[in-house]
Amino acid sequence: MRRPFAFAVAAAVATVVLPGPGSWAAVDAYAPLSGSGSTWAQNAVEQWRRDVAELDGLTVYYAGSGSTAGRRDFIDQTVDFAVTDIPFQTAPEDGSLPETPTSSFAYVPTVGGGLALMYNLRIDGERVTDLRLPGEVVAGIFSGAITRWNDPAIRADNPGVALPDRAITPVYRADASATSLQLTSWMADRYPEVWTKGASSQFPPVAPPFTGQSGSLGVAGFVSQSYGEGAITYVENAYAMATGFPVAKVLNDAGYFVAPTPAAVSIALQDAQIRADGSLDLAAAGRSTDPRAYPLPTVSYTVVPTQTTRIFTAEKGRSLARFLAYALCAGQQRAPGLGYAALPLPLVRNAAARVADIPGASGPVDLSSCANPTFASGDTDSDTVLLRTAPMPPTADKRAGVVALGDLTEARRTMTITLVDGGPRARLDAGPTWAGATLRAGTFTPTTTLGQTTLDATGVAVVTLPPTATPGTVVPVYLAQSDGTVAAWNAVTIPAAGFPQRTTGDLVATVTASGLFQLSAPAATVVDFGDLRREVTSAARALGRFTITDDRETLSGWSLQIAVADFVSAADPTTTFPASALGYAPEQVTLPSGVAFSDAQEAGAAVYPAVLATGEPGTSTALAGATLDAALSLRVPKDTPIGSYRSTLTLTLIAR
């Protein structure tokens, strides 16, 4: 069921606070403007142009001819501005010429919305209105991997719903469209193992039961008809609203199923990344960890000139700046009622600054008097009307077993976290209550699952934090039970300089050669034993294959010596444990006659240096060489302090 979106600035969602005459002082008449482009954003542009005509006597002509036509009109300088759902295409998929504007320009985000998954599904004649879909299922449906509505992957997140054994009819845009690009980009980014066809504005070739329709009206119209029962499509939420048909709730990165309400889209757009030209990278917005965020937000841009042209004058620039000032501020109050989402403060702040680059503009838009419903004067990017008032999703829409940021309550903040040698490994102490338990570990900001970890007898485990954690930020780390119940959590501050750039707990193999022999090093020169318990012999780790080539004229024989240095603490060079802790067992890969191994040495009782292998006099390996390996094991002494340790293993080939 859709939930209305209300900001605390107007009495009702449809009420618009328009500036009075005192806010818009009388000025000289504005030069008329012409624009073209996006049909999706057309309802918003039409509303705004009627408003500025009434408020300021400003005339704006707009043709909803499609984003591609709008971009072409802007390049040809037949319009003053364009509205487009995607940026200029430097390599159009249809093979046409690159879209290269002949004058400087900027993108100003002006219209926000959500890419909705509209569907037509009935059970015993009753319409299903609360369908919940995780992203991997969406990718499965549109890749053709999931073909029936009662597929177990769909039923898993819709308990209590007797989904019918009915074929799914995926409806796609037959023409090139921004919606196809948005959907395929999202699937390719988030679910590449399911959606393998990349990102494209042209939906890839498919066969029935897939059905193609042209235009947003075409796909929405097909799904809404009686013959569309069992169908699902992707379309701008405004079109789905117009049909009255339901849209799916999609799983976000916080673990909640969320519908594309205006508030949910605005929340997601808070995290959009702004590129240098003003366009947006929406991947981060789709990964928002706010429980209220809808993971498929979209934006349309107004393409504005940043220099005068043969048709665009400074007088028109003054008009365009005024039009955009209204669109970004009071005009955003119109958005929810038209099926769009109001732009949040971070995007409006950036857009307001770009307006100042338009010839004839008096400067950036004044945000202190901006009537945008998502923020008030004095708000910051992290504390706005939107963030304070947007409703949380109901608990029933949380995915079973998922840990959400909201689950990290103060009552569960009982864990102690210590970075090991500056990170990225972290020591988690959940206390003796959880001694020996196997729990799921994870983080937020970034949202990452660290997998299962078993706590020791004191309730301690060591995990490796995600390398993508931003330096200087505070990262919540949790331990949870299999059903998603949080056992304990706390937050850790990532060092301002980031994690140290090193490899911890490793074993470095340094290879030397003697005489005319060739001794090739293993492909990898680091062996990491990971986290070990004292007095427990580790699982074997391969040293890595190395080859001895002896093709001399005089074959006097040879020996291969192995030496190991004591293990030294990375934190305190005075803290060590002996090399005897490292054991080995030689392993044959290709061993010519005359080449022999020495006996293996047990971890904890090894003696170094030692002979690993020998070649008897007269033994030739020919050019193919003798290829060997060694299985290494480590047994840490019981009195060894906790920490990361490093040693060096040296192989030396010696002629007899």
C-alpha cells in the first residue's frame, strides 16, 4: 500500500506555498525561454512554467519530445535549455554520431523520481498489492532465470501469500530509454552474477514470454490491462501512479522492503555522488543504508548553457536563472503530488551554485529563503527536515534474518573493539556470555557482511574490517545470531590516515642462487597463516611451486637448504617466538631420478637450517627442471602474546 509523503512545511501534500509579491519583487519583463526534452519530467516542467507565468510573467515554452530529441535540440542551438533523463551520449548505442555540444554547459538536477516495478497479479480474483522483491529476484525475472510467480525465491520474502503457479510476463521498453539504462545499470552493478548483459538503454534481445512495448505509456498500459495479468514492468513511478496499479517494494541495503514513495526516493538521493559536470552517480544512492531509502532513484537534468550562443543571450540567462530558482525551491513542493520526489539539500545546494554559471544570472540561488520542502534555513546536509520527518518503514517490512542499522540499540552496545596493529583486523570482545558461539559479523558504512566467526573461550574473535571503510569515519561493527538478532555491537573509528599498507601474519620466501643453477621463486612470495590459536597446529599452507634447473656440463650434484628466521611481532620487535614453530613436508610435483627429499619436520620441533632436497652427482634435470613444493604448518607456543608476526624463509641452492 502506498503511503503519502508529507513534509512539515505545508498543511497537506497537495498544498503549495507560493512566494507572495514581497518575495518576488517586481522587475523588468523577462525574456521568454524555449526548451525541449524528457517526457517523464514534462508534468513537472509544465507545472513550473504555469507557476512562473503567474508569479513573474515569465513565459517558458516546452516541448516534451523525449530526452534524446532535447539533447539534439540543445546541440543544434534551437532551444535555450534541454531536459534529459541521462547525460549526453559520447558513444550512442544506435551507432549515430557522438552527442557533442558546441558550447559549454552544465547539468542541473531538477526532477527526482523512482524507477518503479509495476505489476498485475491476482490471487482468486483479488489483486496483490504488497509484493516484496529483493534485487536478485528482480534481476532473475528480467534475465529470464525466474519464470513463475510461485518461484521459491519470490515466496521466501512473501510469507503468507499464496502466490499462484502462473507464468511471469516481463514487459520491457522496445525503444531505447533511460529507464532501460537505469534498470540494467543497477542490475549489472549489484547482481552481475545474475544479470550478465551489461548496462544499455536498449533492452537486450529476448524471446517470449518477454513482451516489448514502446514508451512509458506503452509498458504501463500493457500491464494495467486484463491481458496483462501476470506481467511486471519497470517504469517511472508517476506512470504507475496514474494507472492505479501497485508497485513492488524493493529490498534496500538496510534490509527493508521499501516502495518508491516520494520520501523514500528523496532519502536515497541524499547519497548521490555529484560529478564535476553536475551529473550524478546514482550507484551510491542505490546503496543507501538508511532504512527509509528506495534503492532505484532516478533524476532528470536541466541542461543549461554557461556561455552565450547565437540564440542564448544574457537576458535569457536571467530568465532561466529565475525559472530554475523557482524549480529548485518552491517548485519542489509540487513534486509529490505529480508522482515525483523533492530534491534533498545536498543536490539543491550543488544545483543552486551551478545556476550562477548561467550568463545573466545574478548569482547562486539563495537557499536561506528557498521554499524547498526537504530543508529549512540553517539545516545541514546531515540534519534536514527530510531526515527528521521522513517516516521509518514498518517492522513488518524488514527482511527476516537481516541486521538493520536500527537494530543496533544502546542496550546491545556491549562489545569492546580494538584495532590490531592499526587495522584492518579488529579484535572483538563480546564477553564470556558469548564464549564459543558462532555468530555473524558485519558492518555499516560501509554495509558489509564479514561472514561467520567463532568466538574463543573468553568471547573474543578477530575479524578483518572492509578495506573500503573511509578514513576518519566511525564504523559500527556487530555480531548477530543466525536469525538476525544482534548479540553485541560497538563502533570503531577508522584511522585518519586509513589502514596501514602492509601484509600481516605472513611468511616471505626469499630465493637465492649459487653457481650456474637456476632456482625459480614461487609465484606468490607471501604465505599468510591467518588467525591462529596457541598450541594448535595450523592447517597446511603451500609454500608454492619452485623449480631447480641443473643442466651444467659437469653434474657435481647439489643440495637445497631451507632456513627460517625467528618470528617477530609487528608491534614490538623485541617480542618473538622461535623458528622451530614452523614445520614443513616436501612435496613432489615433477622429480627426475636422482633427486631426493629429506624428511619432513614437525611444527614446534623443527631445526634450521636443514636440507630440503638433494641432487646426486651425475643427475641432470635437463631444461624442464625438478619442480617441488612444501606444505608449511605453524604451531604457536602457548606463551606467545597476541599480535601479528612475520618471519623470513630462505631457500639456497648449493653446488657440491
